[in-house]
Amino acid sequence: MQVRKQQLKWDMEQDWFQIGKGVCQGCILTPCLFNLYAEYIMRNTGLDEAQAGINIAGRNINNLRYADDTSFMAESEEELKSFLMKVKEESEKVGLKLNIQKTKIIASSPITLWQVDGKTVANFILRGSKITLDCDCRHEIKDTLSLEGKL
């Protein structure tokens, strides 16, 4: 496929170039395409049917997704490793790469079974809220109240 590149100056400059893959920066298709791929990957992992994860109100929840962030929840280290490996394999099939170095793990006990360069942390920020190992929200309330005076 060939596309004509146009630059606005005093006159119009036009030349031809080859498109490899991808979309233009800022294109509104980008998040839509990413969501389609993410949904395809998650369905192919079989995690939706899996009886794994954390039981909340009688329903097993093993992943939560928002934009390009995915959170996996598991009862055991083996279960979490299995989730990540399935997602990694399915991602590679469609040309995407799971970046383990950017992966953060919060665990109630030390991760010992697998060699991963993922960072084990005591807390992290997810969509503006601090998620902690002890699930305590007092620090979140204090932070919010301290910001109130700065507004």
C-alpha cells in the first residue's frame, strides 16, 4: 500500500513512501484496535472460563482491564504464573509482546517459584488510587485530604 505524504508549507510538497504497519500517531483507531486485540488475546487464553482467580460474591474474578492496563488476581503463585504465561503466548501469536520488566507484582507472600524480572512491590498506583498489600485505604484518605488544602 502506498500513501502520499503531504506537508503544508507555502507550497505543497508530495512524495511517496511505503507503509509497513501501524496507524498514525493520534489516530482514533489506535485504542479501538488495541481493545480488539486485548479482548481477542484474553478470550484465547481461556481465562474467562477458568475457575481460577479470586471469588467475589460467588463469582471468580481473575482479571480486570482498563485501557492498556490489566490486573491479574490469583489465589496462588502457580495460578498467577499460569495466567501470565498464557497471556504472553497468545500475545506473541498476534505480534504483541508482554513486557515483564514493566510488570508489577503485589503478593501477600514472597514470589519464589519463577524467575521473573517483574518488580515485586508493596504498593502501586492504579488509575489514581494506591493499591497496597494490606488493602488499607487510610493512606489514600490522608493523601486526598492533604491535597484538599492545595486546591
